[in-house]
Amino acid sequence: MEPQAVALPELDAPVRPRDLGVVVCAYTLDRWDDLVAAVESLLTQVEPVGEVVVVVDHNEALLERARARWPELAVVPNAGQQGLSGARDTGVAATSSPVVAFLDDDAAAAADWSGRLADAYSGGPVLGVGGHIEPAWPAGPVGRPSWWPPEFDWVVGCSYRGLPTRRSPVRNSIGANMSFRRSVLDAVGGFAGSIGRVGTRPTGGEETELCIRARSRFPGAEVVHEPAAVVRHRVTPERATVGYFRRRCLGEGLTKVQVGRLATHDEALASERAYVVRTLPAGFLRGLASGDPRRGLMVVLGLAWTGWGYLVARARA
């Protein structure tokens, strides 16, 4: 049965930075320094947020260490199924703010992030707001690989060339830097636990599926992309490789099939059609003309690997 469309006056309500409850989900001690940087970036905002919650995904040692580091914060274990969806739902339940924001444990928010994110809720019925995710490539000789096309920065969970450069409606936000009104999360029932990232598995899609569900539930309201709300997302050296690029593209193809099962395949691929038709051809030409023409080749390979992952997953389904 199709969900009944609902319109709530709260979708027009203004949002202040202190209306934000921010959830940071963590799962491994290997990213402890990143987690500290993420939480501290929230505690030092120019305009303070209302609350910060750290959710630890089935890791007792990390839970104890985080509680010792931030006794003043709510540091809670994932009360649901292991994985990012369950951890995010646990974080939502542990907050009371009218807007719930999510920051990855390896991302750090700019000092004005809270104000920029809150301001984007003005100007009409808004379901949620996501911001710009800037990749922080490895220091030293690794850096950003010269062959890596900016059109594929989504491979490392960051904003990519092709996203709006001004505040604009989008189909979905990227999980490392996103927020939703609590009334919307309550109405749609949170994240779908059957999809999404668990540990280092290179799949995702839970935020895409939730945004599709929310926009269906509240027609006329939008998910907004605000490029001025910036976070820096650390890219580890092992992710700045062709092997990871390939695995992540194949995983994205699988993700689209999983999202399509819960929504529709048309909705799961709506944004990707314009991306393939407009963004990637231009990226291919730019790559060939760049200092490293392998960048153009990687545009083709990235599309091929993603498409192959999608076709194989559809065939298996």
C-alpha cells in the first residue's frame, strides 16, 4: 500500500543552530583520532548546537573509551541491528532536538557549519538539509591521485562535480553531512535496516532510500543541498587506490538495486540519469584534456564498473 501523503505545518518552521541535535556514529578504535576531531568540531561551533550524541556500533572497548573522553555527552551503544542504519536510529532516539543532524566519525565540521545548515531550513517546506563534503586527501606524496576524476568523489563519500553549487533541492543528501526534521524521521519510521553500510562493506544507500520515502510521504516539501555548510571528510591512503575505486563502484551498483527494491528503480536512478547523460561526458573530456589523461579513462571505467554491479545484482534478484 502506498504511504498516505501528509502535510505538516512544522515543515515551514524556522531552525536555529541550537535546534540541532547532532549524531556521530562510530564503530572502530582505528578511527579514534578522527572521532575526536569530529566531536570537537561540533563542540566548538561558532553558534553552538543543542546536543551531541555519540553512538558506538557494537564495540565495547570503543564505547568505554568514548564515555571516558566525553562524560558530559550522551555516548550510547547501538540498540539495533549492527550497521549504520541501526546506529543512526539509535542516535535519533537518544536526542530530543527538533532537527537531527548526522556527521560521520571521520569528518570534521567547519566552524560555521551549524549556522549554515540551520539557515537552509528557511524559505519553504523543507524535510532535511545536507551540506558540502570536502575530501581531505592523504598528506604527503599520496595526496589526491592525479587520475581521480572529481565526478567520482562520491566513491570516498564526498560531494562530487555535478552537484548544485548553490542552495538547491536534491533527491537526497549524502550521509556524512545531512540533517532531517524530527517530525519527518518519526513519520517515515527512520532508516531501513535491510540496506546500508556495515563496517567497511562498500555499500550504502540508506540515506537515499529515506529521502525518497520522505519526499513521497510529504509531497511539495524538499530535501535541500546547502554547499555553504561544509565538512572535511578524511580519505585514508587505502581508499585512494584503483582497487578501492573499483570495489566502491561495484558496490554502488548493488546499492541501487537494493534501494530500488524498497522504493522503485525509477526513483533509485532518477538523479543518476542526468549524471550519466550530462556530468560524465563532460568529465570524460575534461579528464582527457587534464595533465593526466587517465582521469578520462577512469570516468569510463567508473561508469562501467557501477553499471556492471547494477546488472549483476538485478540478475541475481
